[in-house]
Amino acid sequence: MAQIILNVTVKEGRHLKKMDHFGKSDPYVLLDCDGRIRKTEHVKKTLSPSWNRTFEFDFARKVAKDPPPLKVTCYDKETVRKDKEIGSFTVDLKEFFSNEGDKSKDWYKLLDKKGKEVGEIHLEIWTSKAGE
């Protein structure tokens, strides 16, 4: 069966919430699509990180009719304690699977657990056929 590749480039972040004592964060992004996890590197001491990292998720063509959502979570890397969640959002992937090849370059609002905006993440998302 033909495969469809979901491509996600985590470009950058801006206006991220300060999580460290010195007014910065050490942010990284975790992508979760149907239980498949991808993660950027963390960027030290910044509220405007640049990752420019592309990840691929492969799907059977039949999944394109009802694709799972993409959950995006931004964390602050900690050296001693557990990493702290800065915020998250979910992307509905239906439009990307129905418009194969179209690229979306959008800023998405990060929301904390109380629904407060805590920054933005710039993603580029598109689908392609396996082997292209």
C-alpha cells in the first residue's frame, strides 16, 4: 500500500514564557503524532529559539481520510529536576492530507494548562508521497 509522509519542520519560537531564575528558558519541542514521538534539541538561555529541524511521520494512504492530530509541546530543559512544560497546542491534520503537497507556514499559539498564551511556535507542515 502506498505511503504518505507527513513532514513537519519546527522552525522557531518567539515570546516564550520565562521559566528559569535568570529570565530565560532552555526550550525544546516534542511532537506526538499517533504515539510516534519526535524531539528537537534544546536551545540554551533564550525566549526566541531557532531549531529549523524537519521530522517525518509515515502513514498508510488509508489514514489520510481520518489522520490523527499532531500534538506539539514545548518544554524547558532542566539539568537536575524534571523538564517543565511551557505550553502546547494541537494541529488538525485533515487539511494537509486532503491538499497533498501544499505547504503551511504558520505561527501557532502555545497555551499553558490554564489556557493562557505563553508564546508561539512556527511550523511548516506538508505531505508528500513516499519516495519523493
